[in-house]
Amino acid sequence: MARRAHAYLPKRPRHRQAVRWHTDEADKASIAGVVCRCIQNDKDGYIFQSVTDETVHFTFSHDEYEAQLNRQDFDFVPAGLSLEKARAKLKAGVSSINELAAQAQHVVNLRQIAIWKFNEMKKLGLTSSTRSEMKKAIPDIQAYVDAEARRLGKDGNYTSITIPGARQFERWILNLRKNGQLGLASRRHRCGNRKQRYNGEEYALAMKHAYRFLTPERPTAAILYRDLKAEISGLNNDRRKKRMKDLRLPDEDYFYARINELAPFDVEAGRHSVEEAKRSFHPSNGGIPGLFRPFQRVEVDDWEAHLHTLLIDAQFWEAISPELQAEAKRTRCNLSVAICCVTRVIPALVLGLGPDSTSTLTLLRMCMADKTALAHSLGCETPWEYRGNIFQFAADEGSAILNARTQGVCDFLDIEYQSPQIETPQQRARVERVIQTIDIRSLLRFSGRAFSNPQVRGKYEAAVRACLTVNELAALLVRFIVDEYHNTPHAGLDGETPRHCWLRLTKQFAPRSLPGKATLRLAFGQPYTITLQPGGIEIFGNWYTSTKVAQLYRDFPQREYLVMVDGEDLGGISLQVEAGMVGPKAGWLSVIGPECMNGVSATVWDMALKAMRRETKHIEEITAEIRNRAIAFARMPSENPASGPSGARLSESGTDRNQSIP
């Protein structure tokens, strides 16, 4: 709901004329994560050069640089590349005064007040920079600093500092002049003995019992310390007999500190379970930040539908007897879904009898195609037009999704594949939530639900009550997603529908351009071995040819070639050629097919062929007798040569000649 409140924020001021800002070569700028320095600043704009790579440059006009200053991912540190400032940070151990504790900051402020008071007295002629005069002025400076400390204190509680001797006070002045305020920082936070307090054997015993804290028995730290104490006591008895030095018992606070240093994830996993640790410490909470462009991140997952369906063609279900209907095989389908995390639209949906890599590749291919024709064929009233090339493809580590074929396609299309931590569905919350939505709002209406587990299902006979075929389920899911889900207000979009969000954002932030058809063929196509024919290349009853294909048939006949065919678009194919065949380089040659096949999938083409055969089947039956008589006539010479077709023609010819004699 926070997005709704964005409309009530104060209006930004109108665009002002950009200011030309001064920059120095010692200033450090961070642009897109690259540390740069400004090498040119003139009336035309700014040029920044990478500190690590002199070939990387960023150029900004004055207006563009003004816009960069308002970006959260841009940073500018004055004198960030200064050697003196780096020395001051190294000496102080911190990057800025704000990193020090409150008490340390208070000490730095009082030291600076003391130096300011000395400079004021020096201007008034009350002291000088000589050590003798500085020594005389220190009591007055001390009194002034004490008064300022009382003024800065609260409720009468204050802390002052002691002004050192003239020699040390002179160092304060020099450090402030040379290193700035960081030069006055006390280095007490870096003091102390940081060596291991106990020897190797003592430390090993302490860590041995500290690691027992990570066991399923969940012992307390007090019990573990008593066990450590008992073990060291027993070891010391043996060591005294051997006249060896006793082992020291680590302090109780020291032992508890070692337990507190254990990784929280390891503690949760060891004392409870790995699954609970993953749920508690998954790095994703509230979605992925920084997403603004459609198809910037697409999450996919597969799920076994909580609905028993019938393995039978839908068009024959009503025609069979109730006995056969009762014997029909039941199954649960596997649903694979892809969702755009920015707009929440579902660009791809695959329903199969089991998860496999083919479903994942089909999801990827559907994300790059317009499915409106498919949706309209199933009766949808809303276009299913959501497509684009993906920036980030997030899926789990299951073999059905993460495999060499999928990884190869992602690498070829420059898609960043991200595999979140296994068994952590929170890192793919968008697709997990939409699958739950499909289950509740779509499948809940039908009998035959298997539910999520046997406890929830109870005595409900899911398989017996199956009422949908697989084809009907596929059609219902498409209608639900395209017409209902995409047009329903979404809570994650502050009440905006996914379709309206897609239409709005695609006007502001264009999705990544789709790959060309030839590239899609090489990514998703299936290889076929063919032999060139005079008419070109025949695939699925279609002919593909070009002048280069004709040249190949003429110059390199009677050999096999490899072609790549995209099952989602039969408008063209890719032919693999060797170097010197049609050009100096080897590669893939695009060959265009019939114009009417552009954008037509193999499934649609197969359905068209089946429809044509059904329509012409009655003609075949009508002409069956005619074809049979023609075949019998053709077989007459072999069965009876005297009455063959040639003899009949001679007799008829002779009769004609006799009739022509006068």
C-alpha cells in the first residue's frame, strides 16, 4: 500500500538550469560501481575515467550530471583519492568521524575546540607558536575546554579532556592541519593485546565444547562449560602424574563469547534443522529490489496440480459408455509457470504429464512469442501478447529446469540464469504465490482435487471424482490466466491489474528486444538431416529454397546437410554450410519458406493437415470404385495379354482402317 501514498508526496521542484560544478582530480566518483576520477570539466560537460582501467570513460552533459547527483547509485567523495586523506584514514582506523563511538567523537570535538581557542589567543597576541609561550597558555585553554564540556553535557553530567604538554599539543595542531579532523582521533580503540589468550590445546578444548552447542540435543552454554571444566580437570590430573604443566580453564565469559561467535545459520541448522535455518535466514524478503522494467526478472517453477484428470481425448468422452468412463485412467498433471516479477503477467504456461527440460525450454520459447492466436482459439477475449527477451531467469536447481540444455540456451541469448538456494521458495516468492493463486481460484471449483497432503484431503476420493480431461484442464487454465487473472486487481500492484501494469510500464520502460527468428532457431530449434532436392529442402511437407540453396544443389549434390527447425515458427529454417560452399566462412544459412507459414507452429500445421484430410476423406470414399476399376484395367496385360489395353487399341485402330477403305 506504500505505493498509493507516493501520490501524496510533495511535488518535486521544476527543472532548473544545470549548474557547472567544480571537480578536482583527487575527487572520487562511483558510477555504476566503477571508481572514477574527473579528467575534464568544461563548458561542454564532464568526462570521468576509471581508476583501474584508463580505457573506460563516462561522459555527462551538465544536465545529465545534475541528474546523476540525484541518483542513489551515484556517489561523489571530495578528495576521496587524496593520499593525505588516505593516510589519515589508515592512522585513525576509520573512514569518517561518524564511525567512531560517541565518546571518541566527543574527545575529537573537545580537542578541536582547544586548538580553536589557541588560534584565537594567538590572533589576539596573548600567545605564540613557541613551546614556552604555548606552555603558559595551556591553563587558560584547559579552563575554556572545561567550560565548553559543561555546556555540552546533559543534566550536569559532562566529560572533559586533559590538555597535554606543549610538545604533544603542537602535534595536535600539526595533525589537524595535515590530516583534518581525523588526525585528532584517538587510537585507543586500536590498543590492547590481540593475541590469543590461551594456547592451542586450551583453545581446542574450548572450541570442542562450543561446537557441541550445534547438536540436536540443544545443550545450554552452562552445561557445556561444566563439561569443559570437568574434562580439563581430568586432563590436569593425568598431566600432573607426568609432571606436565596444568592446562588453564578458559574464563566463563570467554567460553560464552566463543559460542556467540558461531554463525546464526549454523546454530539454527544444528539445533533444529537445515530446512528451518533456510526459512529463517533466506536472503530474500519482500521481493527483489531495483526491478522496474518488464521482463527484467522472470521466475519459473513447476508444480503437480492438485487435481486428478482423465487421460482421454476430450472429443470422445461424451461418446463412450459409462462403463468405459469408469475405467478411464486418471492422472495428475504437472504445471510449469513463468511470471514477470515486475508486472505480474504470466507470459508462459506449460501443462504436461511430468516435469522435464522440454517444458522449461517451452516456457522460455513462449516468453518470446505472441500467444494471442492460441488464446483466441480457446475463446479468450483478452490478448495474450506479453513477450520479450529476459534479463534474469530465476528457477530452482531441479534437473528438470537446471540442465545443460537450458543453461546453453540462456548463455546463447545472453540471459542471466539465477538459481536461488535450494529448498527456499521464498527466494522465488512471485511464482510460488501465483501457483497458489491458480490452485485456489481456478482448480478449487472442480471435483477430483487431491489437496496438498493426505491430512488435508481426509477421506475425499479424488481419483474417483475426476471430471476433467487433460485437454479441458489446459483450456480452462489458459482462460483463467488470460481473461481472469490478468484483468483482476493485484494486491502486489496496489490494486492495479497485471495487464494494465504491463501496458503502462511498456510505454515507460521498453522490454528487452526479442532475438531474430534465425537466432531463435539456433537457440530452440531441433536438428534434422536432409538431402537437397531439385526443388530445395522439404520439411513437414513445405519447400524451402533460395538461390544459394540452388547453388549448393548444383555444386555439392548427393550429400547430407544439417538443418535447424524451430517448431514454433515454420516460416524458415537454418542450413549449416561449410567454408567455401557459399561463402568464405562456415555457418548457418537462413532459408525462407512459404509466406503463409511465417509464424505458424508445427502443432498448428499438423492440425491443419489433419483438418484437410478429414474434409477430403469423403471424396476418397466416393472415388474408391473408380480407382479400383482403373487399377484392374492396368493389370489386364499381365493376366490376359490378348485382351490387354494394347490389343484393344490395335483392334479399334484396325476397325477404323477397314472402315476407311472404299
